[in-house]
Amino acid sequence: MLFTSPVFLFGFLPLLFLLYYLTPQKGKNLILFVFSLFFYAWGELTYVGILLFTIFFAYTFGRLLAFSNYKISVLTLAVALHLSVLVYYKYFTFILVNFGIDTKSAEAIHLPLGISFFTFQAISYLVDIYRRKTTVQKNIIDLGLYISLFSQLIAGPIVRYNSIAEQIKQRSHRLPQFVSGIERFSYGLAKKVLIANTLASIADPIFALDNAELNFSLVWLALVCFSLQIYFDFSAYSDMAIGLGRMFGFQFQENFNYPYISTSIKEFWKRWHISLSTWFRDYLYIPLGGSRKGRFRTYLNLIIVFVTCGLWHGASWNFLIWGVVHGAFLILERLGLASVLLALPKLLRHIYALLVILISWVFFKIESFADALYFLKLMFSFGSGSEIYTLYYFINNQFIWTFIIALILCTPVAQSITTLYPNKEFMGSRLANTLRVFAIGILLFASLVVISAMTYNPFIYFRF
């Protein structure tokens, strides 16, 4: 079930609101848990058992960790069990293919929606119990709600149990928070259907062209559109998840912080998919030794982390290469590139970061290594390529306005304008609030109009 589907917006969500707010405090978690399972089963009925399996074993091993004298053994077994399920469904076919083994028997393996996200949440819960950063959850419904909560179940953000443990136990439901949730959800909805989908309508047809039909201008148009699309697509889901969380009393961490204004790859990973980058830092990089065991070990740890991060996105060599590119530049920045960059004007540092990010997106988007290299070749072969298609074949007025708005919104320009506005009293006045509600209403109405005519268009991160 998509957040952008009529069945979710006009069926699932209103019914959930009605039952949730009519139910006494003690029963609210059960209502949310049941509806979250239904939400998942709507799109993955066959594999809802995998989600229940994850919840059951997280609960069981969590209880064992609480009193066992062999905590490291219990944790190792628990993590291995969760990862084995993830590896089977996500990587088994990939492993067989790369070992030259017949894959006919593996073709039926389907990747359950959101398995990477809810597996990581279960693992972080168990590791935090082992580290004594959180206490064990004795109520399986409450733990099940943490792992399966529909708002961020399919595509994140990855929520740490210790960050919402108290909210699961008891949370407030205030009107201002609910209204704030509607506002954030509406903003995310507009980013997805009005911006990301419009950018996809340009990027996808160009990426679908044969190599012989591409040229310099087209590859740059496609790549810039895809780069903006994936940001607005994924940040839109995070916005909607955060907004939905607020409507039910939860406060989730921010997942994006204007990543395209970064001036280094290190800064990019502090701004992009924050919940994932911090998860890998806390549960892989630091346990491997982080930067505490000398330079060589630090660089090796970085490569391991980013190879894993790449493969987390999908069982394909192009994702692995994408991860290696980011890991390699993080190492180069540690080797001295960062010092060189600091000596340069900020604009040049920004261009450097964007260029590396754009090049890495080529490998993220294009599965064939040969096709990716050809794409990169055209990017830096000024004016070369086919003349079958021109920019005017793909560009229209709707795209131009959407592109301009996307460029503005992927920077903190709009936020800075409201912050610097001299009349602070006006910004908090009834008129300002009315204008904001009116603007959100227009965005919501425009989004619903587009949704009414929209075909199936899932979020990019659904496949992870």
C-alpha cells in the first residue's frame, strides 16, 4: 500500500484515525500494530510471515539477552539468524549467479518489501540491549509495533528502539503536534507526486534509451533529474513517515539535511539518509574498530562499511561500485584531500562534492558496468553523441517550473528567507499561520488531483 494511493489516503488512514482515537490509551498500541500488519499484508500477504518471524525472534532473543550469562553467544546467534533471512531473500540469487551456479531454482525468490529496514531495526534493538543502552521490551505487541509501525516500515527512516521506547510506553496526543504532522505529511506528499514524479518522467525515458541514441546534453539532463528525483522521492517518504508519526504521538529523527549543499563527501554522509549512515557507524564501523586502530585499519573499515552500504541497497555490482566510490573518496579526504579542499573557495568545494555525487549516481542507476562507463564518457565528451533526440524533445513548461522549484527546495534558501524575515511578530501571527495553512491546502489539493490520474508509481527505496 502506497502513501500516495487513494486506498491509503481515503480508506486506511481515516479508519485508523477513527479507531485509534476512540480506543483507550492501553489499547492504542494494539490498534496500531494490527493496522501496521494489515498495511504490510496489503502488498506482501505471502511474506507477512517474515515480518512476524523478525518480531518473534527479536522478542525471544531480547528476553534471553536480559538474563543469559552467555550474552555474546546469544547476540551472535540472534544477529546471524536475522541476517541469514536477509541474505537468503536479498542476496541468494546474486551469490549463485556470481559463482556460476544454475539459478532456475532461485528465480522464484521474491524480495519482501522493507526487509532491509525492519531487519536493521531488529538488530539495533538486540545490540542496544547487549550494550545496556536500552532495556528489554517484555510486551511482544509493543516490540512488534516498534518493528512494524507502518509509517516507516517500508522505506525508513531506520528508527532506534531506545529513541522511541518511552513513546511506545506512553506518548501525548496534542492538537498542535497532530496539525504539524498533517503539514509535514502534505509537504512530503507534494514532493513525491508533484516534484519527484515529474523529474522521473524526464529521467526514466532518457535512461531507457539505447546508448546509440544518447548524447552529451541528454545524459546530463537525465543525471541531474535523477539526482533530484531520488532526493525528493526518498526525502518525501521520510517527511510523510515523520508526519504520520507525529499524528500518532511519535517523534522520529530527521533523515535528510540538504545533502546537495555539501562541500565534501564526509559532509554529504552527515546529511544524506542520516538514519542509515549513523546505523552503519554505530553498528558496523565502530565495532570494527572505527578509527582507533591506525590508518590502514581505518581505511579498511571505511571500505567494508561502504561496500556493505552499497550492497544493502541491492544485490547488484552497480550498488557495490556506488558504495566503493563513496568509500574511496572518504579515504582520499582523510589522506589529505580535505586539507586541499579547505584551501579552495567554497564554490569549488561544492562543485567537487556535487561532481563526485553525480558520478556515483550513474553507477547507482545503471546496472550494466559497460553502459555506466559509456554514460560517463558522454558526460565528459562535450557535444558528442547521437543527434536523434534533443533536449527539446523531453523538456516542457511543467518540467522547467518543477526543475526550478526543485533546485530551490534542495537548498535551505526558503528556510533562510523565513528566518531572516525582519518582522518576527508577523511570522507567528494568526495571518501568517492562516497563509501557511492555505499554502498546505493548495499543495494537498494539487497532490490529490495528480494522484487521481496517477498510475502505479512506488517510491524508489521500496526495492531496498
